[in-house]
Amino acid sequence: MKPPDLSAAPALLCPNCGGAETKNVTFTWWGGALGPKILHHVECAKCGAGYNSRTGKSNATGIAIYVAVMTIVFGLLAWKFMPGILRAF
């Protein structure tokens, strides 16, 4: 089966200002370098609004889920490998 030709797909416009130019986000406070890649996060070059490059919608729900999961994962790792530190609290 031949993969779809994505070059013919229409470009998504910014949901905030309608701009067509985007900048790839390489690092964020909420996801480091991995989060923006997983969520296909881009920023509008005109207004700076961040959104999903595949859907054109906000990544707010995805960001909240990503932060919650990463907090749990790193909390469990800390509990497993540094139990003395967590007992201090």
C-alpha cells in the first residue's frame, strides 16, 4: 500500500490569527525537547500562539496529560532509586 502524499495537504492556519507561517518548537518548559515532538507542537510565526500542526487545535489537554504522566513516572523513579530523599518530606 502506497503512503499518502502529504505534500498536497492544505496548510493549517493559526487558530489565533489565521497566519500560515509556523515555527517548529524544539524545547518547552512543559515537555523539554521530547514533548513538542510527541504532540506535533508548532508556534505561529506571526502571533506566537502554540498549537498542534496536524489538527490545528490547542495542545492544552495533551500538555496536561504529558505533564501528569511525566510527573508520575519521575516520581516513581525517585521513589525507587532515592527513597531516603522522599522520606524527608
